[in-house]
Amino acid sequence: MESRFSGNAHVYGDDIDTDRIIAGKYTKTLNLQDLADHVLEDLDVDFRSKLVKGDVLIAGTNFGCGSSREQAPLALKVAGVSAVVSTYFARIFFRNAINIGLPVLEVPDLEAESGDEIEIDLKAGVVRNLTKNTKYRASAMPQVMIDILDQGGLVAYLKKNGTYDASAL
Amino acid sequence: MAGMTVAEKILSRHAGRPVTADELTVIDVDAAMMSDTTAPLAIKAFREMGGKVPWNPDRTFLVIDHASPAPNERIARLHDIMREFAAETGAVLYDVGEGICHQLMIEDDRVRPGEAFFGADSHTCTYGALGAFATGVGSTDLAAVMLTGKTWLKVPKTIRLEITGSISPGVEAKDLALAMVGKLGFAGATYQAVEICGEALVPMSLDERMTIANLGIEMGAKAALIHPDGLELPYDFDAGAISPDPGARYVRELTIDGSALRPQISKPPRPDATVDIDELVGTKINVAFIGTCVNGRLRDLHAAARILEGKRVAPGVRLMVSAASQKVFLAAANDGTLATLTAAGATFLPSGCGPCVGTHLGVPGDGEVVISTANRNFRGRMGNPEASVYLASPTVVASAAVAGEIVDPIKVVED
């Protein structure tokens, strides 16, 4: 996975649940493009048309709360979101995002407005707001998550490693 | 050494060494479950990982409940993927109409106290009702469990929540659960386990305990473990293994006074926007829904029947009822509950998740107000972002159906 990239910010608020990321009525499909077509529809009906591939989604607390549907991070990824930065994430969403290879970064004090240019350095765990010329350090992830993300997701990680290694967490 | 919390005890047994809060560990998983929302992606990921047969087919469960029976050909094909996978691998399939996954796992003795159970559905935390460390994961995590029989996790810190006193007549397990979510908040237990105990819990049946543990995820909890005091199961179990040690360390200890509790309602669009019913009396409703993995059990249907016996649903109100499983439906048919509810104007839906997930079977119209026994009222949850959903107990929902508006159940009983 590419370690350093940048994109424009789309900023939203707290407690964005997985139903608003992708509504239940759209989740029953293996055609991932169908998911992307309806991403964040009930939060911002214009999001899909505003999004440019590589853009960064920025949210407040508890992003991805609610359902365990992996379709939520998949919808974001397939739509072209390069990373999600949030004050903190709901637990299942955070794991799902890493498992499908969507970078998610916890930054408690990020200041950004929609349209700001955001640069992310995954290896260094650093988020920069290039428009505001500010720099933030993301919370550290467990090594196992770094390794999973590095492989591009859990499928590739397990194809390579076969199983989980307790000494490599 | 300090005593262990219930989560630490159960996870230590599954890690093969003592583990405490905040430690990362790999554990052996006892069982895995997925629904028609999550199984197709999980099966795809499992195959991409090189998986042929799950590590333990007898304890791999596939349940067709979220869009059941299939509302269109696209979903029918996904159901077929599940049927084919079960036939090929020997994994256990529950097909259309058998019931909601969480009801089936407990009703059919698929999960036991002290086990580590991973389900690709966020309400898997329901099995904390009988002292299982049960948690929701996504499809790919579940595929990894099927491949390896293991998963990795961070041992959670634990919040202790005690419900003191006994609850009043007309107040139900659901009211306690909503009060708990209101008190801790939507993210109040994120990354943590919650142990729930206290005098109000002791007389509660397994059904009621399931209602309470079910809402653990609405506070973000990794697991919601109810202490076994008063728990009755049809087999012997080791209560010590699912009780905390003396001196167990909690990150937070909270108390709710059960004796002072009024019926609770969560206002749209948040499960933690909980208020006493009194604040909402007079709110007009269009749709009432009784069912789901929270409140679709026989006890819940009985509660609704007590309100609806000899009465009719208010003109212009639609009342939909879905038993949590075929067994519940049959019991309700045999004891007359089905007739009572139908005579009052209820429409029965197939056993499954139904309108709660907004895929089919009763999507509300624009501007309509729903009162539901479900666990979520997010915007668009029931399939229409222009409708709003209130969450309440079966007694409160049935009362609102009769009155056409939110009303104190006592008033309906007295009329």
C-alpha cells in the first residue's frame, strides 16, 4: 500500500453511523460499485458527486458506530476515499477498515475545513493540513494492524502468514 | 495479583495464559456466526484466503434472516451462495423463516457460558446474557476465524453497571436497557466490556437478559456480560467462570436506581437519546413494530397481548409483529397470543430482521413516525431517511398502537 498520499478534505461531524455510510437496503450485494454509488447518501446526498478519487474523509468522534457491516468501509474505499481521519472510531468499523485495506487514522485534535489539502504519511503516522500548514500525529496502531494494512488487508495478510502469530501483535 | 473481570477470565482461558486489560492476545474461538448481510462477503474472503472448509463446521453458523424471504433476485442469489457453502462444507445453515440469528444461537443451544463467540453482526453481544464473551466483527474478520479458528484482540477494560432495587410493574427489561444506553451514551463503552449486575437483574429470565445484553453495542461495548446471579439454564454451568473475582479492576463503576425507573423511549435518530415516557406523551404515530432480536420473544408478545386483548389498533395505525423465531411463533400460536394480536389488527411478518434493517417488509413513508421495539433508530434505518423512529418496550409500543400516540401504558390498561 502507498504510504504517502494527499487529497482534499470532506469534513463531517460526530457519531456518523454505518447506516448513514451505507444504508441497510444497499448492503446485500457482492457488486462493490453498487455500494460506492450510495455511499454517505443519507448524510450528504451530494457527497458522491463532490468526491474526487484520493480525497480524505474527516469526521469527529465515534465514526462508524452501529452495525458490523463491512460494506461501510468498502463503500468508502471503492468510491475513492483514500483515508478516513477521525477523533476516534467505533471499534468494529476500525477493524473492518484495516481488514479491507482502507487507512484509518485517529487524530484527536485535527483542524480542517472541507476543501483543505490533507497529506497523510502512513509510515510516519503523520497527518498534515497543507492548506493550514499544520501537522498532527495519529494514535499508534498495534503492530498487527500495521502489518495487515501494509499487506493491503487481512486476506493478503493471511494468505502470506497462514494464521495469527501471537508474538507479532 | 488483582482479581480478574469476567472478560479477563474468559479471554485468559481462550488465550491459554492469564491476560489482563489492554494486552493484545491471540485467542481460540469457540464458534462463528454470520447472516445474509455479512456471509456472502465472508465466504468470498474465506475463499480468497485459500480456505476450503471452516476450522469447525459444526460450530460455523449461517443464518438467512436479514432479508428473508428474499425480496428480489439479487438477494435470492446471495442466499444461494450461503446454501451452497453450507452444503459443501458441512457448516450449519438456518434457512428462511427459522428466525433471527441471535435468537437461534441461544434457543438452539449454539452458545454456552464462558465461550468466546464471534458473529458477523453487531448484536452478537446478546449472548453475554448467559455469560459468553460474544462480540460482533465484520465479514473478513469472520472469514479469518473460519480459516484459523483464532482471532486477535485487545483485552478490554471493563465498566461495572449495577441496577439497584426492583423495577416497577409496567417497566420492562427494555426500559432498563434503554436507560443504560442513555446513561453511558452512544460511545460510552467503546473498546470496553460492560458487566451488568444488581438486584433488578436477579429475577430476570434469560429472555429479558438477552434484551439487556443486546443493547451493549449501542454504547459501543465489545461485550456485555450479565452476572449469572439468578440465571437459569437447562444444563449445569460453572457460575464462577462467568463471575468476576473479588478485587477485579473496573475502569468505571455506575449505578442506576431500578426502583425509580419510568418506561423509557429513545428519540430519533439516536439510541442514547433516552427520555422518560412522560416527556413524549401525545406524540402521534403511524406505525408500531414489535419484534427483532431485542424484543421478539414469547414474553414480549405476551406483554403486547396483555395491552391489546379485546382492543383494536387505532384507525390509521399499522401494527406489525414478527416473532424472533419459528419456535416463538408456534408457541404464540398454541397459547392464543397470535389470535389475540391478530384480532386487535396486528399483521404478522416472517420471523427475521424484517423492517428493522430497512430492506423490505414495511418501509415507512415520508414523514411517518414509527415506534419500534428495535435497538436502532438511526436516520434511514428502516429504509426511508424521511421517516423517524422511536424505540421502546413491547408494552409501550402496543399501548401506542391502541392510542395512536405515545401514551402511558397504565392509561391503556385502565381504559
